[in-house]
Amino acid sequence: MTTTSAPVKPVPLRPAVDRTDISILLTAGALLVIGLVMSLSASSVRSAESTGSAFTLFGRQFMSAAFGCAALIGGARFDYRRLRGLSYAAVPMIWVLLVMTLMPGIGVRAGGAARWLPLGPLTLQPSELAKLVLILFGADVLSRKIGKLDDWRHLIIPFFLVVGATCVLVLTQPDFGTVVIIAATSLVVAYVAGADLKQLVAFTMLAVIIAIPAMLTAGYRRSRLLTFLGGGHDCLNTAYQTCQGLVALGSGHWFGLGLGSSRQKYMYLPNADTDFIFAILGEETGLIGGLTVIFLFVVLAVLGVRAARRAPDAFGLILAAGVTGWITLQALLNLGAVVGVLPITGVPLPLISFGSTSLLSSLAGLGLVASVARRGRPPPRERE
């Protein structure tokens, strides 16, 4: 006697849960908290010397962080597609602001550079806003030219022309590090949009040919480059900052000297709360703290790539990839300079370094990446 088994019912598919947007917000928030803690420690000495209070500069950074959190969360909830076309008006506004920084009596000068505009208790740095605006501009323009970018003229007009004009204005401030970030990010944007790799290599070579004279004509930039190429051994002169940063990192050992216990921030290390804040972080939290920050940046990069890959349209893909490339490249340049494997470029560490406009623009950009992730295609579903 034979028996027949009951028909096997198909296993229902379980809808995959993907909260990349929440992960981006949490990772950015973790870096922001670390940045605020380190900003309080690293800026306290400079703040006390310049204002009489160890908390004045931190108060400004905390205020910027509050606005930045609003931009991060608001950007995540905002439909990024509504920004299409906005950059056409934003780019000329950025140009006007960049020109205003050069005007006597309007722009704020510090350390031989004119990069800031007064904004109440804070200062506005238009070049930092330019990074995000140009990404929006590139995402909008190039997403409309999908399939045409094999022709180099569609890259130059108008995207690379706008990028080039912005770089010229930023270079007159002067701010060579920001020019490098803008140029590198524009190449990422063009590549993600589908530009021919050979053309991008040619544009890169042309940019390098133009950048070398610009770097060598300024004494401090030439000194930085030659010091790096020479191995950075002149610790009492041209390599002083690099050596002091390495001293700070080496002093931290595995677990650091403790929060607030840095010795290098007592005017031994220049720019301890801005470009070289990672050195102070390593001194106070040790190798473990430094690796934690690097790990969070890696996580942020992975989440940004995931958001870009699942973007519902070309505009979202280019926007998410552009912001992710910007934050990642800037972090790599900063960390590389602090540990001595790259020349010093003077760019801040995103979300960590002191700087109101840099913090605000970075958080706003990451909010838009979260917005893309929130509206992206769901991941492939798996069987239970």
C-alpha cells in the first residue's frame, strides 16, 4: 500500500529589513559625540588663552553641532529629489560669498588666509559649503546626461567649468587643501555618473600639471611638500608640526593618557583642535580610540556606498556617492597627514575637527545620503 505525502507548501519570503538610513544617522552621531568630546579637550587651552574661558570655543562648536543635528535629521526626512535645480542658484551664491571673503572689512583673515565671513558669534566658511553645493550641481547636471558622457564636452560644459571656477576662487583665499578635496570629489562624481575612465585620467593629469606650480609658488606649501618628500626629519623647523603630532600619537600607547590629559595641546602642537585633532585623540584615548574612529569612518563609507547602489534614480546615486566620496577622501587626507604618510594639506577631519561650517555642511550632506537610503530600493529578499 502506497501513501502520498501532502504537497509541500512554498516557503513564504520574509521581507528584508534595511535601515541603512538609521545606521548612517547613528554612525554620524557617534562621530559627532566623539568630536564634541575631543573639541572640548583640544580647544580648552587655546580658548582660555584667547578668550579667558576654556569653554568659549567649545560653546561655539556645540552650537554648530546643534544646527548640524537639525540638518542631519531634517536632511534624512527631506525628499532629496526636491533639491534638483536648486544648485543652479546656489552655485552663483557660493561664488559671491567666496569673493566677499577677499574684500577688506568684510572677510575675516587668520593665519594669512581670508576664508571666513562673520556670522554673529560664529564664522561662515563658504568653501566648505561649496563642497556640498558642487556635489548637488554635479548630481543634477550629470544625471541628465546619462549615456552622453563618453563625449568629453558633456563633462566640461558645464560641470568641470563650474568646478574649475570655484577652485580658482578658493585658491585665491588661499586654501589649497580644499581645492584638492573639491577636485577629487568632482572626479568621483563624474566617474559614478558614467564618465569614461580614460578621460578622467586625462583630466586628472591636467589638474596635477596645473596644481604643481600652484603648490610651489607659495612658500609654505612648497615647504610642506619638500618636507614630506625629504622624510620629515627636520623636527625643529619645517617638520615641527608633523613630529609633534607623532609624539602625541605615540604618547597614547594602547589606551591613552585619559580624556583631558593631553600634554601636546598646551601649545606644543599647532592646530591641535582643528587639522591635528586626531593626534590629540590618539594621545588621550590611545590606539584603541584612534582605531575606533577609523572603524566608524569605514562603516560610514560602506553605508554610503550601499545607499548609492540602492538609490532609486541617477540623481540619488550620484548624490550619495559624491557625499560619501567627499567625506571619505577628506578623512583619508587628514589622517594621512597626521600620521605622516601624506603631506599636510590643512583639511579638517570631518565631524571631529573644530569648525562650524565644516561640521554643518558634513552633517547636512550625510543627512541627504540618509534620505537617499530611506527612499532606495529594498535589498534582495531571502528565504527563511
